[in-house]
Amino acid sequence: MNEITINIIIAERTYKLRIQAEEEERVRKAAAQINDRLKAYADAYAYKDHQDLLAMTALQLATSEAVLMDELAFTNNRLDEKLYQLDALLTDHLTL
């Protein structure tokens, strides 16, 4: 695997990261998403410092991840049910 070093700016601070080359686009998009949300909170609410904005952004992202994980679990459960039904149907058909 090919490691690269990139600089990412989040909340006006630069972070030097060592990542896999194939992750670069995803990491840059994630940083842009964080900065976009920070700006949206800064425009919408009064705040003391970037820590407040970072906390709200972290909460929003964690909540979004929790929703996605719940949806994934639901989808996986439905898929498991359908596969079980298909297996039972095929087993019944093959034993006839």
C-alpha cells in the first residue's frame, strides 16, 4: 500500500496526516464536510470559540452515523430473513 502525507485544514487549523493514497479523496471530502458544517453553525448560532462549533459538528456527525448504522442493521436483518426464506423454498423444492 502507498502511504502519502497530506495537510488538512479543519477549523482554521492545519493537520498533517499520513494516510493510504486511495483514502485521500475520502479524507479531503470529510474535512470539507466538517468545515461546511462548522461554517453553517457559525452563521446560525452565537458561539464563544471553535470548540463550541466542533462539539455541535461532532454531535451531528455521530447522530447521522447512528441513524445510518440503525438503517444498515434493519436492512441486514431484512436481507437475512429473505435469504432464510429463499433457502427454505429451495430446500423444499429440491426435496420434492
